[in-house]
Amino acid sequence: MLRNAALTLLVLIAAAIIAVLAILPGYFEAQMNVVEEHEPYAISVDAQRLHDSLIIGDLHSDTLLWHRDVLAHARRGHVDLPRLEQGNVALQLFTAVTKSPEGQNYEENAGDTDRITALVMLQRWPVRTWASLYERAAYQAQRLHRAAERSQGRLRVVRTQSELADILEARSRGQRVTAALLGTEGSHALDGDLANIQNLFNGGYRVMGLHHFFDNELGGSLHGLTKEGLNDFGRAAVTEMLRLGVIIDVAHSSEATVDDVLAMTDRPVIVSHTGVYGECESARNISDNHMRRIAAEGGLIGIGYWEGAICDISPEGVVRSIRYAIDLVGAEHVALGSDYDGTTTVTFDTSELAVLTQTMLDQGFTEAEIRAVMGENAANFFLEYLPN
Ligand SMILES: [Zn+2]
């Protein structure tokens, strides 16, 4: 009798642990990727009509890190395929986060701790991802490819100019299809091995960020301890990326690293997600000087929607930073760089992007400026700089 009771208790405890483990990943994400509560945004008929005619592109979303199906409409986070479709998004860059230090801040982080390890274990990712940052990036690519395969043509992973051109052409004929591109958030995902650039490329990665919040094998992060530029390994990595035609993303890199990259190539780089220091004096943000130099090479600057980037997360606040960037470098170099699902708090998710079109109209933006910033720049950039 007593033995039966003990057994029942054990089964109950085991069931409770399993239930908690199943719920925890979603619970954590709901705390970290937040949309501030708000009334539905009022979108005028004209704004909606213009929005529906745009090619919309976003340069940065960390959605693949989280424990949910990108094809399913989630009640948490910022991006999934149904919400991309509602927002009329043509092109989404999915970026792979592979390591993030404890106590992460914009000023100074060491690289000796990592919160992602606990997350990937809790989310029951394959054991090979537990100790390898490369495997974490490879696995996120695999998740996107599998989602695309299951999507019945609604989501396609783009590797070449012609694949993107095909999707844009299909969309112009009214077909419901969204282009997904793969990018890394920091080249610690190479695990210190140059051969992994080719391996990630083979896995579909076409954009590679050099840094995240800490100095890595390539050199200094904007938020690291040294603020140094590229070291020998970093130069070799950039050289290999350029050889393969990988687009380099200098978001999160130190100013010295950005200088070094710009000195190494005339090929344009992107800043996938940032704010602009001239409008919002945050240690996270890019200087006028670097914006001008990146634009002069034909690069793109993606403006984010979170407080550390724009100081004011209302749609008006986002648009204020976009205006500043346009006035500084010209509309053809400004893009959207949401940092959706990047442990950010925002005031609209990707399904609600029409509020940006509305707000830009309200602020007197020209239709050409709106078209450019909302995604034509991003589409044109990838049509020109993806491999053939
Ligand atoms: Zn980031």
C-alpha cells in the first residue's frame, strides 16, 4: 500500500517536472520578447493601400532562437510566418544568436559566461549544440530550412540573386510567398575555425555578423573589454567571407573593427540593426561618421525599434531616427532592422508594420522615401550582392 503511494507520488512528481519543462521555454520568451500593450493602430485607407503596394524587408530578427514553430501564429514574440504575411513582409533576414553573456550591457562585457547554453538545453536542442556555437548556428539554419519545406511554398530560403528575384516576381503576381535569408549574429559561431565560413555558407548563410556583445576570436566588439579592431584571424575571416560573396554585417562590432573592415573592401557592408547616435545618444548606436562612410560604399543601415537604439519606442520615435538617417545619408541607404525577437520590447510586431507607413505619411515622408526605407533598399541590395 505504502509502496503504491510512493510510486504514485513519484509519477506525479515526474509528470510535474515534464510539464514545467514543457512550459518554461515559452514562459521565458514571453518575458523577453514583448509587445507593449496598446489599442489597435488606426491605419487610413490611403496608408493601407500604400502599405499593401510596398516591398517590405527587415534586416534582423532572432526568431530562430526560440522554442516555437515559425510557421505557426504565436501569442508571444514578434515574428512568425502568419504575422509576416499580415504585415506584407516580402523579405526577412533571420539571424542566429549563438552566445550571450550574463549581465549583458552596451558598455563592457567579458566573454566567459553564456546564457544561451542553458536556453538550448532547456529547449532540448540536439546535444551537439550544447558545447559548439557553430552547431547552434547550423541547427538554426536547419530549423528554417525544415520550416520552408513544410510551408507549401509560403516560405522560401533565399541563397542567390535569382531566387530572390523569382520570389519578388511571384509576389508581384499576387502569390503568397515570403523570402527568408540567413545571417549570423557574431562570428564566434565559427568556433575559431575558418573552414566553418564555407560550412555555414553551405548551410545557407549569406550574411555574417562579426560580433555580438563580447570580444571574440576575430577582434573587438562594440560592447567588449578591448574595443580593439580586427586581429589576424579576423582579417582572414573577413577575407574568406568576401571570397565567398558573404555580406558582412558590422552591427555590434567596435568602431575600430568597422574601420578595419571598411579599409579591407569596397564591397558594401550592412549594419543589420542599430540606432543612430545623432538622434539617440546610446552606446549601442552608430556615429554619423560611420553612417556616412558605410553609405558612401553603398551599404545599408537598419534602424531598430527598441529603446537602446531609438530612445523612444513609439512608432513616432522609430520614424524620428529613420528621418535623421535619411537626412544624413540619403533614403537609399536606410532600411528596417527591427531586432524582433532579440529580447526586445517594441510597440508593434511585424503584423502591425502598417503603423510605420502611416506614421511616415503623417510626418510628411515622400512616397519614394517610404518605399525605399520599408524594403526596396533591402531588396535591391540583396538582388545586387547575393551570389549569382
Ligand atoms: Zn543584436
